[in-house]
Amino acid sequence: MKTKNKSVNLKKWMTAGVASALIVSMLTACGGGSGGDGSTKTAGKSGQATDEAAKPFRFSIMSPFFAAQPPATDDSNAAFKELEAKTGVQMDVTFVPGTTYDDKLNVTLASGSLPQVMVVTNNKIAAVINAVRSGAFWEIGPYINEFPNLKKYWNDQVANNISVDGKIYGIYRDRPVARKGLIFRQDWLDSLGLQPPKKVDDVYNIAKAFTLNDPDKNGKNDTYGLAISDDNLVNDATGVLVTALGGFNQWGIKDGKVTPDFMTPEYLDALKLLKKMYDEKLMNQDFGAIKGTKLKETINQGKAGMYISSIDDANTSHSDLFKLNPKAKIGFVLGLEGPKGVKLPANSGYFGVFMFPKSSVKTEADLKKILAYFDKNLDPDILKLFAFGVEGVHYKTENGNPVFTNEQLWADQVADLGQLRIAPSDLAWPTESEVMKEVKKLYKEETPNAVANVIEPYLSPTYAERGTELNKIINDARVKFIMGATDEAGFVKATEDWRKQGGDKIIDEFTQEYNKAQK
């Protein structure tokens, strides 16, 4: 398959979906009498077999969620029931908090009792690689062309990024390449007469103003500039600052070798900036102890004025803020200017992979039924369901377009159902919010400025086996450096420990794979 252009025209998806719907309608109209449950029945002994065939296919699935509570998966959630009805399946869903998902995944893999579908957030860790190589998961690459929507969705570059030994063992969850930036209180900027951040230095200057200059005008010293959490520091904040300063996106090439970002001066410069903000109390002092939704709660409670994240969070994560303060405004930027121009970390083009264990998906026929569910995810009515929910419950139609009537209910019931589906990351709707229109505009504009992680398609056996353990050395040293518990020499010693305990071998293995690919 050749690489497809990832730009998505809604009309293209609609055409295929409407045609499919018309065919189904025609077949239904031409069929036999309809039973009370909506299934088509025929007379005689074949009726029982027909009823069996008409039963929804049932499968189990495990997925992370990122809100305070997971969406309900029973009759109380009209969106979930509609999803099952429209896709012709029944799902037994295990939702796991995103902050503990990888731990749960490892325990589940070790137990041998696996759901039929599992979101694997990192398919390059040792447990997953070993399971793949032992034949524990279905290879699904050969089946993609059998499903028209999946075939249209497929991007060979992203598929290459998730591949193991050149083969595809799951369906990637499409994400924009250029996505991580700064989200901030625009109304606080306005009240202080400040402009949105353009350069790295602006992050410090705005954080200082948000802390010292009473941006909410309540006469109290009760705000601070930058919100950080432990997982946000690892996943978002460090990468945005390092790449803006001209450094690598996790891994790059230095002196002919694949090199981690934390062995570069740009990385230390980013840590020094964060330490300066920590020392001056321009960021939360408990950043090393909080995770997950706690980060955005600081924004929504009116305590913090800025954080580093995927900029689409500006559209989905602040309903509690607007309840508390209806006059609040959220702004965002994608990419900061540094010595090499505007830069930001490139995503891999996906976040997580749906994988299918052979121990629980026992036949090719069952695998194809599950793949059919994901193919139906891309039908226009399912795309609309995830975007707006159920008509009469979450939205109404005005002038032919959906308009939200209860966005909080949508956030509670529909938003994290999106973890159970695939969709093109740049799919646009005529009535989507102005925020999302601007977000998607920036996705496209800033993609050329996104710095790639050079190791994305490659495997290092040592990194797969020991990467999590070794990363902890750097993650702990990073937090200690920002908090002043260690100095620059202490951080450099941590990098040397990383190298001695297996890091040098990881560098050699990745360098060999990288050099092979350049020939």
C-alpha cells in the first residue's frame, strides 16, 4: 500500500458511508419479515440459524480513560448504546485510569487472561515485543485491504512506526504530527496587557506576570504561572521546551550516533529554565507528586495560568473553568521560536495501538468481526456520534447542522468513548467550535516545524527490555534538578549511570538500525 495523504475531506467519508447505508436499506427492504427485535427472520428451520447470525458479536476491550470518571457503558449512556447498535456489536469494556494504564497493561499481559482487544500505549516495550515474537498477537496487515474504510484510513509511514520486524500487529490510533504547545488564560493576558508567548523567554516572563501581578484582579496573591505534573513533565513539557531551544525530540543524531536528548546542552538549558521558575515559585511546588487530571484542575480552579500539552485540550478540558468563571478565556500557541526558528516535538502520528491476542480471539472469523467494528468506526454516522453524541440528548439539529445542547453531558458520556475508536485526526465538521477550527489550522501550519524522533521506526532489544527501568534514572534526576536536590554535576552523573547500566548499548543498537535504514 502506498502512503495516503492524511488530509481528510468529510465529503469523501460521507460518500462511502451513505452508499453503504443505502445498500443496507435496500437489502433490508427486499428481505423477509422483520421480527420484533429488528432482526430479519425467515420461516422454517432456517429461522433459528438466521436469528443466531443476527445476534450482535460480543467482544471484550481494555482501554485507558483520561477524565475524572470513565463514561458509563450501560443503558444510562445513550451514546454507548447507540455505538453498539450502529456497529452491530456488544462490548464488555474495562476502562483503566490513564495514569496507571501501563501498569495495568503489564499485569494483564503477565496474567495470560487477556481481553480480545487491548489498547497498547507503547507497543515497543519488551513485554509486548516478546509476546508478538512468540505469536501471541494477530498480524493484521494482510487484512487491511479487505475493509474499505480501514484501507482509506491507512498511512504506511505511521504503520511503519508501529511495525515489529516489518509486520503490523495492530490498528494505530491516528494523531496529529504537530500537536503539543502551550495553553493559557487569555483573559489573564488581556488583563495584564500581555501578548501570547512566541519565544521560550516569553514562557518565563508570562509565568512571572501571572504569579506576581494579580491577573484575576481579586486583590490576592493566589495565582501562579505554569502548571506542571510529574507525567506532564515527562510527556509534554520537557519536549516542547527542548525542541524550541533547538534540541532533539527525545532522540537525534550527534557525531554520527543516535543520542538521547538528555545528553545535550539544550536539555540542560530547559531544566535550568524550569528550575528558575520553580525557585521563584512561578510554577506549582508539588509538581513531582501530582499526575493526570490534577494538572488541569489547577487551571480550572483559577490557580494556574498556563500549561504545556496537546493544544486540542483547549477545546475539551476546561468546562469546569467556564462554570466557575463564565468570562474566562483560553488561548493557545503551537511551537515556540528559538535559535533554529519555530520548533516543536513531532508526534509519531499515533497514540496507542489496538492489538488482538490470539488467546482470546481464537479464529480468523472472530478477528474479522472485530476489524469490521473498527471499519464501521469510520462510517459518517459513527464519526458524527463521537463528535456530537446522540441527537435529542447531547445535541439538536439547526439548519441541517448539529448544535450542542448539553456539552457537560457530552464530556461525561461521549468524550472518553473516543478511546474505543479510530478516526482521522484532521477530520473537520462544519459546526465544530472556533477553537477546534483554529487548532486544526495550526496542526497543518506547524507540521513542517515539527522535529522528528529519529528512533521511531526502530527497535533496540536493550531499550525494549530495560528502557522503562533506565528512564527512571533520568526522570528522577530531572525532578531532583528542578527542585534543587541535585546540581548540574549530579544530573550529568545520572546520565553516566544511565550509560553504564545499559544506555551505551541502547545507543549502539539504535545507531546500527538507523544506519541500516540510510543505505
